[in-house]
Amino acid sequence: MAEPAAPPTGLTVEDCVGAGFRPYGRYLRRSRAGVTFRVYFSADARHQAVLLEARGTLLWIDGRRAPMPVDLDGAVKRASLAHWLEHRFTTRSLGDDPARALSMWAWMGEAGRIAARGRDGWTQPYPTVPAGMTLADYRELGFEFSDERCAFNYLDETGKSTIRLVFSPDLRHQALLLQGPNWIGALLWVDGEPVPVPCDPDLGPLCEQFAEWLDDRFVHAEVGGLWDHPLYDPTKINLLGNVRGLLIWDASERVRRMELPRPTEAWTSPILLASGDSWRIYPDGEAYRQDRPDRVLPIPR
């Protein structure tokens, strides 16, 4: 389908009716020569969405092309999109950029398609993560929040690929962790930027699928795959291994730091804490309760 010109902005219901559109439930519709247009208005009438269906599907929100959510075969999720337009777009007073959540939905569809490729899923480039996503945007997409800053969702209808979201305490930064089917770990993005994670050519990313913000600047996650460590115990059933390291990302300076246990250190569930001008790394919860850190490091300035 050839790319048509963008529809005019600032339309009203009266404008659409004057152009031959007819009301159908929560939208206005006009069909001619195998082409159907639908126009949706937000509850406060500040925003409009125009959906074109012919041999393909195109969508504009406030006069700008909006990306389309797709399934694992690359087909547009028409039914889900229509449901979102009719039951969310038209029933709410949306923010300044109602297309932002849709951009993330489309990204999740494309990311899910790549993740489902098996081994190629952790070696292929992913599309750019939409910028400026807010807590409200993620709630709009149906993310399940375990608390006010952490959320979870599936990337596709199979439920085999997941995405986790963790906001910094000040909500200025966010970490996304993507885990595909049959992966033992996850890929990581912080503020939309891909963070290099350790990876096994055969087993995939070796970063844990959970991350934690130390403060408003540093986020960290456990990394595994340390099977050559002298204290690795193969009898401990854990896909990433029972000995762990820490990946620390500086969201302000955009710098990665890796802290791995020495041969005599058994970090099974490392805890990173800040104390004064130092980081303290504890090998596990018991060492933390006894205040016996394995490592004390100056906090980067």
C-alpha cells in the first residue's frame, strides 16, 4: 500500500460528519472502493487517531504516523489495536503524547519476534527503545506492577518471552530486561541504551532477569556463567550457576563496571550497598547481616 498523505489535525466530530463519516459506536467510519477510514477522539477531544484499512493497516495519531503492534509472524494485531483505540484511547483524557505507549507496544512486538529466533535472538540488533516512557505509559500497556517502580509484561501472545521494568527512585531512569524463550538470562537496556552483558555463544545472555537501583545513578544486576570459578558447585541446580558477579551501570556517565568474585570468594547472592564514600559488596545475606563485606570500593565520582 502506497504511503498516503497524513490526515489533517485539529478535526472535530462535525468536520468528520461533514466529510461523509458516520458514527459507529465509539468512532466514526467511512468506506469507499475497498478503503475504510476510522476516526477516534480521546475523551477530552484533545487527540485524534485515524486508522486506514485497505490491503494493509496504517495509523496516525495527531497527524503523525504511529508504529503498529505486530505478532510473531509480523502481522498487525488488528483486533488488539482496535480494542485499544475503542476502550482506552476514546475513554480517557490522555497525556501530551498518546502515541508514546503505542510506540513501546510496537517495540515489544518487534523485540518479541527477534527473541523468538532462538540463538539468533541474543545476537541480532534490536530496534531502538522508545524514549521518554513514563509509569503511566506502562500502565496504559497493561504492565503488572509489583510495587510503584517495578513492572512485568509478556512480549508476545505465547507468554514465553518477558520484559521487566525497574525505575530509579527519582523515576528519571529506567532499566528494561528482556528474556526470550529458552534463554537462561536476559538482555539489558538502561534509558533506552543497550548495556553489554556477558553472553555464552550457546546458552545466551548471562545476566539475571532482575535489576536493582542502588540510588538515582547506579543500577546493578547479577551475572552468572562463572563455571570455571574454583567454588562453583555443579550440584546446585541453577541455570546461571551458583557463583555470581555484579554488573553495575552508571546511568549518568553511561559506563559499565563488572565486579567478579576472586577465587576464594563465593558470591552466591551478592549484595551491593553504599556506605559513605564507598561501595560494600557482601557475598550473601548472611555476610550482610554480620556486616562482613568481601569488597569495599570507592564510589565513582
